[in-house]
Amino acid sequence: MRKANRFSILVIFGLVFFVMNSANAAASKIGILVFDGFLTSDVTAPIEVFGAATKKAWFSSYEVVVISTSKKKEVVSEEGLKIIADKTIYDDLKLDVLIVPSAYKMDSFLKNKELIRYIKKQSQSTSWMASNCSGAFLLGEAGVLDGKNATTWAGGEKGLAKAYPKIKVQYDKNVVIDSKVITSNGGPVSYQAAFQLLTKLSSEKFSKEISEAIQFNRLERAFKP
């Protein structure tokens, strides 16, 4: 083989390698916050939905990143699930989406200035912000929900309205979408919110594909006689 041909092949392989690595580096990141005492399904629902979607060619430019709200990456949920986060809020990380979970006791997180500052900063560049359950209080504290329709855990709407009068709190709603922000009741409804967000990021067709892939669609018949 001529040297020129060998050089051309090497150049082609080099370009392919560069393009592949550039694509990976440019992947849109879906960040999911975690902290000790988070409610498990608030986090595992979007991880399952978006994790399954990233395996598909049509969503392969996205990746799910679990982000600890402290410098400690190991966190434990309210129900005892241990998670090792990929990053922390102290890492330099540009997100396309940020999802905020909840806990039964939110006071310490609402008083965490670095966490609130992080949420507020990310909201200025993300394409979507989302919260499950009382995670809406964190978005409210960061000013993300000012002037927007939003909801929180079922029964917590009055508390959200009292704490943050600028929010247009919606009652008895599973999921509320307003101006690139999605809020939900949390718990199992976190799946519904994740699928609605997936629809916004891709399409209804692709969202349905993932629903069928993880058999979530069968829940439509789960409580019917």
C-alpha cells in the first residue's frame, strides 16, 4: 500500500474519532438532583424514562446525569435506596434540562443558598426545568416559578401559594406545563411528568415508544376490572 493511501486512511480514522468524541462531548445533559432523604420515585422515574430513551438513536444525543446537592456523591433516599451521583452542584456542568426532586422535610434544602443559587443559574441557560412533588418549593425559592402556572404534591398547593405568592398555583392537577417548566405531584406521577417532558424533547410517537418499551402503558389497564 502506498504511503499516500495509508496517510489518507489514518486521516479518515482520525476524523471519525474526532467527530465521535465531539458528538459525545456535545451531548445534551438531563440533570437530576439528589440529596439525602429524596423520595425515590421522584428520581428513579425520570432516570428510567430518559435512560431508556438515550439507548435509542433518536435520543442518543442526550445523557442522564445524577447530581448531588452536596460535595458528597453518595446519597440515600427516604426509602433507603443508595445512589452514587455522577457529579455535584460544585462541578462545572452545562445542562439542557434540570429535574428537582423532593423530600418530606424540605427546610434545610430551601435554606441552602448554594443549592438555590445553582438552580437559579441553571434556569438561565437550560431549555427545560422540572420538579416533582415538593421540589416545586425549591424552584419557587429560586424564582423559577414566578408568574407561572405550577403545582406541587397533592394537598400542598395552599402551602406553595402562601410561601410564593407570585406563583399561579394549580390545584388538583397531576402535571402542569408553563413556559418550559414542568411541575408535578411527584410519586408515581413522576412517570407521567417524565413522559410529557420526553414528548417535548422529542415527539409523542417516540414518547409512546418508550412507554411501551418499559411497559408503562399497561398501567392504563391496571386498575380496571
